[in-house]
Amino acid sequence: MSTTSHSIQAFYPREDQSGPKTRHTGAVNSRILGDGFTSSEVETVIDPLSRPWTPPRSYEQCPISLLQTGPFNYEISGRIVNFSSNPQEQGYYFLVVSDGSGAIAVKLYYGKASDYQLLFGQRVTVWATFIANSAQGSSGSIPFCASSTKIYPGRSIATHITFHKDPLNSDGHRILRCPLDCNLRDYTYLPALMTLKAYLSTGYDMAEGKILVCVRSVGPRRTVHSKKRQCDLDMVDITIFDDTATCILKLWQDKVHSAKTWTPNQTILLISKPTCREDDPQSGLGIGYTSMIEVDPEFPDADWLRNKVRSMKMKQSVHVPFPIDIWDIDLAIRGPNRTLFTIADIEDQVRNPESESDFTGKLNVIIVEMGLMEQWRKRTFCCFECCGIPVYANKPVAICKNCDTQRNLSPNPRIIGSVIDESGMIMAGKLVWHNDAWTQLFFGDKSSETLIANDSETDLVEQSWEDLTILSTAALRDIEERLLYARITLTFGWSSQLERLCIMGVEW
């Protein structure tokens, strides 16, 4: 049997003897045809976080307070309570993650800073292979933070982190919201918790002070030049409050993005060890290296503040939107069941625990106060609330100065002052008006032959309350004089959710 011996040249392709231009074209064509790697393999190398991560080994799920130092494989779940990046040492984020039992410091190394968008209160899962003792380290001064770890996503196949995006009211959104140092089984009080007023007066001297506040408004994002760092920094002012005081919370740089996820008059913050200027604590609070922010915590004091804020919002709100899809307005106005109430009857019905939660009826009242011209002179004829801040104008459309969004406004409820009948009185601004009810109040029912204002300026094809914004001062004064001491019949609906009388129609 003959054997064939191959020379070494047989294992290499023949070199192209063409010119430089031809060789360059051939190289381009070879790259177009492919270099041996699939698109998914190229994407995995360029962006390692884009591929789904599968744990290469077994990891033990463990509460943070029970973590042991040393080479252990742990799966840790919690929420971000603080984070920062070091401008002098680019390449990692410093996170503090809490699960209610304790906190852990995490150094998250990244290839690109844009790979992550860190937010306060965001739920994360960390797969770690080594736990270090941070009591003597740089994070030893952070409360309840006795351990630390390092994560190298994309570099080490054994360590990883996942940032969860939980839908509202999902199981993931509800878990891991118990505050640190809080035992819900026999809860009496949260240690070091104080009111905002007490903290601003003397409480900032305490080493472990905590405040429980609600977000009132989120200011616009601004750029401020730092003389100390000689650079421009992004910042945003957050107005926070409780039942005792109001102040400003300042967020800087990466922390600014968290403010976009907070809802005014709804988001509750438990802030541990906030920073402030000792010579002027009223100038505002900040978030320092050892501070913590727990977003929407679940414990009795937070529930009490939520109910308090809801009550305060109802009393202080300048605009309450008319509820939709609760009543059949046409049936309530013209239907067979039209009960005539007095103000005292409505109060008895509302306070009776055995009565229906929502009901409709008629109410015959006299307008004894008018504020049309007063609101017009103050340029608060129309109003709305955006970003937790009142928006006023004498036009039906205005732009929010905070978010630069165009908003449709409604008439200010304080245009109508007190109304009375033989049994009681309703104070100014306590009624929620439908837009059609405003039109019927100012111009009369379109279906009727009598109109309140017969002035030539108001003789429009399709009258609505918005037409008031183009009238002269004399025409507005005439309308106000005609409405004062006028007797009208209101078709109302009681909303148990708003705890307000909602006006659906006006009859003359």
C-alpha cells in the first residue's frame, strides 16, 4: 500500500500575488463574507451583559444578616438603598443593598458606565463567590453593613447581578420592603425615627437619625458648577414633607434619575442619616456616603403617613379631577330617580355607615359668595396640578414650568364661594365640577331658552366655560353679578373615594 506524503505547503493557501489595491479589496470582501464568528458571538464579546446569564454552579439563597465571610456561593436579593461612583477611580459602582435583615456593600465593576441605570429602591439579585468582612474596611461606618463583595459581570462567569424591573402591584414589587432594624411581629416603634421638624431643629446631631417623609414635588434637572471640583454637576431638588414640616432634598449626578420614578404625594421615603449643613439645616438635606433611602417601606408608621398624606392632599389640593366612569350623568340629570336632598340630608347619608357608598341626587342652593373677578385678577382663574406643583393661568392651556409639558386646565373651584340652603352651607372650593356643569353655570343649559349671560360678547356658536377666558373684564363682572345670590339646582354625585360632592349638571 503506497503512502502519500504531503509537503508543508499543502496546509497553507496560496498567497495572492495581485497588487496592493486588489489585496485590500479582497480583505474587505473576506470580512464581509465573515471572519468565522457568528453575530451572537460577536455581540457576547462586545456587550457581555446582553446574553442571558445561567449560574454555572449551585448558589445558596441566604439573608444578608446570615452571610458568612469567606469563599461561599451566595444568591443575595435586596433593594438598593445607596450607590455612588468615584470620579477619580472610574470602572466601578459602589452599591449598598438591603433586604430588611441587614445590608451588604457591593463593588460592581463595569466595562461601560452606560450598562447600568441605578435607582433607589430597585430590586436586585447578586450572585457572589466571596464574602468579605467590611467592619474594618471602608464601608464599616455604614449602618448594618457588616459584609461586602465584588461583582465582575461579563468578566467572571461565576459572579453576576440582575436589576429587576417589577410591574406595579406584582409580587416582585411588593417584597423586600421591610426597613432595617424593624421587627414587624412585635413592632412598637422604629429606633431613632423622628419627625422632620425635630430633625431640622436638633435631630441632625444624632449619629443614627431617621426621618419618614413623603415626596411633594420633583423639581427640574439643573446643572450647577462646583467650585470645589471645578466641574459641572447635575442636580435636582425634591420637596419632601411630613405632618410637621417641609424641606428640600438635593440629589446629585447619578442619583438624579431616581427622582423620575417618584410620584408626588404618593412615594414614601425612609431616610437614614441624611446630611445637612449644621450652620443652616433649613437649606436642605442631602444623601451622604453613610446615608440610606428606603423607598415605599412597609411598616405601621409608613401606613400612618400614607393615610395622613391622603387626608392632607384632599384638604390642600387646588385641583381634584372629576371622576369618570362612576355615574351615568345623563341618567342622573334626567332619569326617573331624582331625589332632592338638603345639605343636612347629604351629611346624614354620608355619615351613616349603613348607607350606600356612592349616590346621586339634586341639591337646591343659593350662591352667597363669588370669587370670579378675584381669581381673574390673581391670574388663577384656571388651575391644574403637575409634578405636585399647582399650575395657574387665565387660559385653559398652560405649560408646567417643571417638566415643560403642556397641560389642559380647569376652572378654579374657588370661583364659586360658599353656597347655602335652609339646612347648611358648603364652603368655597369643596365641590368637584364637571366641565359641562361649569358651562351650564355660566351660560345656562343649552337645551333651555334662557341664558344667564345675554351679552353680545358671549353670544357664541358653541358656548363653553373656555369662552370666559376671551371675555373683557366688564363682561366677566356682569357674569359675576348675575351669579351672586342666584338660586340654582345642582345634580351631584357623592364620591366615597374622593370624599367630595361632584357636580354633574346645573339647572336654572
